[in-house]
Amino acid sequence: MKDGVNGVALAVFIFFFLAVTVMGFLAARWRKAENDSLDEWGLGGRSFGTWITWFLLGGDLYTAYTFVAVPAAIYAAGAAGFFAVPYTILVYPLIFTFLPRLWSVSHKHGYVTTSDFVRGRFGSKGLSLAVAVTGILATMPYIALQLVGIQAVLDVMGIGGGENTNWFIKDLPLLIAFGVLAAYTYSSGLRAPALIAFVKDTLIYIVIAVAIIYIPIKLGGFDDIFAKAGDAFSQTNPATGAPRGALAPPETGQWTYATLALGSALALFMYPHSITATLSSKSREVIRRNTTILPLYSLMLGLLALLGFMAIAAGIKVQNGQLAIPQLFETMFPDWFAGVAFAAIGIGALVPAAIMSIAAANLFTRNIYKDFIRPDATPEQETKVSKLVSLLVKVGALAFVLTMDKTVAINFQLLGGIWILQTFPALVGGLFTRWFHRWALLAGWAVGMVYGTVAAYGVASPTQKHFGGSAKEIPGIGEIGYIGLTAFVLNVVVTVVLTFALRAVKAPDGIDQTKPEDYTADAGDPGVQVELPPATAGSSH
């Protein structure tokens, strides 16, 4: 690490940060509508076309976590960290089957969140509340992970002081970045990250293209890179007494790798921010096109993951694995281009953090505030509440990252994945069938949440007594697998068994507010964009 502040890199970083800050505030005037509603603030007026949606979804899904934590996982343990590549390949055929249906029914009924759909489909405010709370809970560590990415860049650039510096001075740059993010998100809503995503993705593609060519040339080619990485992984880890990692997952780790990839694929588009970006598009066809062109990001992700091997070959030594890739950039690139790379990571954190906070705020406003606190809230009041909650969500995430161990940042997101995966039966199941009983779905969700949380709590690592990972022995199989997928299987089993039982005793069903034709409706069809009707007495849980 270079001594002191890297002035050139910092100047370039500040230039891009100020540029996107200005864009964030100007976005309030972009396609500005006359009315002040959640459709406008939280979904950008549902007006985005194919390319804006592509950049928005890309900015949403491929984040500072992608840039920092995935290569950091490979730097620490080897190819096991590549699970993120196959799961992003698996996810697109999956979402092709259900996202257009979700867009259609949401557009038809004016649904803003997944919980809106669940309430309308199953007539259960209780199930809707469970989905909303899970979404908010899972989003908090995901936002925190973006702040970890910004903090890693700031640390490498030498601003904020050392470990012994007063906490306020050390974290002041992060607090400033957080304040700017909060201000323009409050002002511009979803239009801000949609506009900034163009800059973010362009920078990321440039940095990856340069890194994948320039760094291997400086390190003697990929043969040398893999040879040095292989030697490093063969060394014994004193904390575990086992080899540090491997260039390919060992046979004992294949169940973990496969279940983590599959479980993550199932969970990705359960996150509120993924759905928010999806519902902001202007037509069903835009969603279908995006499921076919989004895999371009998976190619980028595969190349990005290789940076973990390059960091080892370059001799990067860091205590916090999250600093490995920023440190690699500072070591290998000229200062001015290191600044560009740091800006790509920083902006790569701002875009998804903004969308995530908006999505969580929408869930609170529509499915907690309006359903349980003020059912007669006007669209203007909904928007005001959502703006305020988006600020509170960011504060919570900031507290999360300032008080918890940042060396295991990837586990924050994996824990959120365990939780959000438990909403899959209600959301995706509900898009194709009304057979599942609302009480059975609620019970299955509860079992999955409890098992997943307790199991994750019991996982220890060399640096953490609890929540040290997301893999544990699968009951009845004996192999080590992803806790989230095990919890999901338990969820589905409980849901199916209880549905048979409840239907056998003719337990009261909720009112389904949707019709079969709603799931194939498009923007030009009559009757779209109607307000979500208030729940009737018969539709409560």
C-alpha cells in the first residue's frame, strides 16, 4: 500500500463522485410527472425502456459486492468463490418464466411491491406482512455491503486515517458519501440510480476490459498467475490446519458449491430491489428482452472473478480480504486509472444502495404503513412516508456496517439470501397457481425463516463465533450444503403438507383479486394501472 493519500487517484474519484451527485439531483427533472405518487418516485413512472431497464437492473444486481467481495472470496479460498458465476447463468432462464407474469399483474392492478401482489393474490394481510418484513430484513445487510465497498476504496486511497484514528474522523468520508446518497435518493427517487447506472456500468466495463488485459501482461500471463495462485492455495492455513484453498473446488465442497449457486439463483429476484427495477419498465416485452441480454453481465462477472487470482499473483497482502482488489488496482494501475477503477467501485455501490433503500421504503409504506397504520393514506402521503423511510433504512445499514465485522461482508449478503429465499413459494408459486393455502404459505415461511436463522447462527469460523458462514450439514443427507436451500426445501414441504390438510378441512380461503388474463396483460391493454383495492374483512389472515 502506498504511504499517505493517493492524491491523483483521489482527485479522479472525487471528479466522478461529484459528476454522479449532480446527475442524481438533476434526475428529479428527468421525465418529471405532475403527480407525486409512489409510481413516480418509487418506480420512475413505470416508463423505462429496454436499455434504461438493462442498465438499471445491471446496476442493481452487479454491485460493489460484485466488484469487491466475489474476487475477495476467490483471493481468500480459491475457486469456491466462483459460485456467483453459475448462479447468474441459472437465474435468467428462471426469471424468463415468471417476471413477465409478475410485471403484467402488477401493471394491471397498480402493485408497487411483491407484498402488494401476495396480498391481492391470496387475500392475506398477514402473509403480505411476512413478505414485506422479510424483504426489509434481507435488504439491510445488502445495503451495508455496498457501504463496505465504498469504505474499502476510501481505505486504500488513504483517507480516513489508520486503525487508531478517532472513529468519527476515520468514518467521516463514508458518512459524507452516505449523506449525498441519501439526499439525491430522497429528491429524485428511482430516476437517480437509473440515470447514474449509465455512468456506473460504462466505468465498470472499461475497468474490467483494461484489467483483464493489462494486469496479466504485467504479471507474466495467466500461466504464471494460476501457478502462483495454486502455490499460495496449497499453503496450510494456520487458523484451520487445512490448505488455504484450491484452484478447483474439492470433491468434499461440491455439494456446498452447487447448493449455494442454485439457492442464490432462486433468491436473486426475490429481493425487493430486483422487483422494483423490473416494475419500473414500461412494457412486458421490455422484461422479456432484458432476460435475454442481461447474461452479458455474467461474462463480465467471470472476468471480474479472475482478479482474485491476480491479486495473489501480484503479492497483495491484506488483513481484510475486501481490500484485496482495490489494493490490486492501486498497485498495478497508474494513479489516474486507479482513480477510475475506484470510482467504478464507489458508484457501483451508490446505484444499488439507492434502489435497495427505495424498495425497502416502498415495502414499509404500502404493506405496513398503509395496510396496518393508515389505510386511507393518499398517494402524496405514501410518497412522503416512503421518502422518509428510505432515509431511515440507509441509517440502519450505516449503523450495521460501522458496528459489525467488515472482514466477513459477503456473509451479510448470504444471510439475507437465506431469508429472502423463503418468500419464493408465495411469490413465484402464486404467479402460477392459487392451490397453495395462505395459512400454509405463512407456516412454511415461518419454518424456513426460523431454521435458516438458527442454523446460520450456529456456524462458526476462525474469525466469528456465530454467523461465520452460510453452509451446514444437510439433515438426512450428511453433505455440507447451503443453509438457505435446506430451509427452502423445509418451507416447501411444510407448505404442501399443510395445504393438503387445510383444504381437506375446508379452511377459509382468502379473496383472489386477480384474474387469469391479468398475468398476460400488457401496457396497451385496457384497465391497467388501477389502484390496489383496500383489503376486505374476508381477506385478512
